[in-house]
Amino acid sequence: MRLLVLWIVGTALLSAATLEQLSLDTIIQKSTGIVDGTVTDVYTELRGPVVYTRYRIRVSERYKGAAGSQMDVFVPGGRYGTLTQTFPGSPVLAKGQEYLLFLWAGRSGMSQVIGLSQGLFDIKREISGEVMVVRRAAEATVLDSSGKLVEDTPVSLRLREMVDRIQRTLAGGSQKAR
């Protein structure tokens, strides 16, 4: 019976996975934390009826939020025992991969990626040694602020350009989103 209730709640949550498209400046402004870090461990846990994947992050740089050398980031979905839940738009992080994460903490205090996959940027190094940040495209339905269905376009910036953008936006000098 408990599994049936969890399945019903999980199914209801899945159908509500439409996301509002967020501009880069909005993501920066609304984030409670912005970090550059590497995934060191991955766990799953059940919180109420929802399975969360908890990623332990070793923080290299912190651009916004409280200091700390490591933190946990929670993403809805995952496998807990025999229970598997998936949520459209929920990112999957890879152990050992470096990311730029735009985070928010809700009433529960859990750090989560803002806008699901919209707030997760892969950090890649080019052959030349230049560091690039490539945002993953959202996997869920994305709507603009008026409720119109839109295509979420990926963002690709060099890390130093992204850091400059973060600093300008936090200082109040936002620029038009790319």
C-alpha cells in the first residue's frame, strides 16, 4: 500500500514539471548560492514521498552564498531501494565531473539546482587550456513569463566571462541575457 501511495504522489508530481524559462540574469539574482565544484559522491534518499539524489560537491570557488569546502545538492528523482522516480528537467550529475551550479535553498534548507537543469552548467576544458562553461538544455517543457511554450536555447560562455557576468549582475549591472 505504501508503494502505491508513493507511486501516485510521484506520478502527480511528474505531470507538474512545466518550467518557466529563466534568463541567466534571473538565475544569478535568484540563486542563494553559486559554486564551481566537482561531484565526489552520489547518494539517494527518501524525503516524504519523493526520492532525491544527493550529490556531495567539493567546492573549488564560491561566487555567492555561505562559505564551505563541500556541500550537498539535492535533485528530485532517483532510485531508492525498489522505488524509482524521474522528473522531467531534473539534471543528472556525474561523479568526478566539474560543474558551475546555481543553487537555491527552500524552506527545507536543502540546496537544489535553480530551475532544475537550467541552473546547471558543465565545465569543460578545451585543448587550448581555455575553460568553457556549457549549459545543458532543459529536458522539460519550458514556458516564457507569459505562459507561451518556448525552446530553451543553450548558453555557452568562457568561465571568466561567466564569472564577470555573475559579478556584474550581483552588483546591479545586469546585461541582456544571451
